[in-house]
Amino acid sequence: MSVAVEIEVTRSRAAARWAALAALVAASGAALAAIHLVGGPTLLTDAEPGLRALLACGFGLVAATGLAVAIRDLR
């Protein structure tokens, strides 16, 4: 195998690893956003609804960012 092919294989494996990590971040962000939206068991059960909505938006942003990074890395 030539050096160029080995470098390309290494890059694609690294991109796949980063994409998998980004997908994990996206999934966990989406799950946390859903928990905060529906009022599931969290440390902030008695928190104001506005704070819960703000946290859900933040976790949704984490999910969207993770998904965008995963898509970018898989291209």
C-alpha cells in the first residue's frame, strides 16, 4: 500500500471516529433537551418553566451542533 493511500485511510478513519463522537453528542443533547421539555426527572424538577425551556434550547443547540459536525466529517 502506498503512503498516500495509507494517509487517506487514516484520515477517513479519524473522520469516522469524530463523526461517531459528534453523533453521540447529538443524541445525548437531543435526549437531554427532550427530558427538560417534558419535565422528566432532573436535578431541576422544581425549576421555573422558563429555565427548563432555556436548558432545553441549549441542549437542542448541542444536538444540532453535534449533528452538523457529524455530517461535515462524513463528507
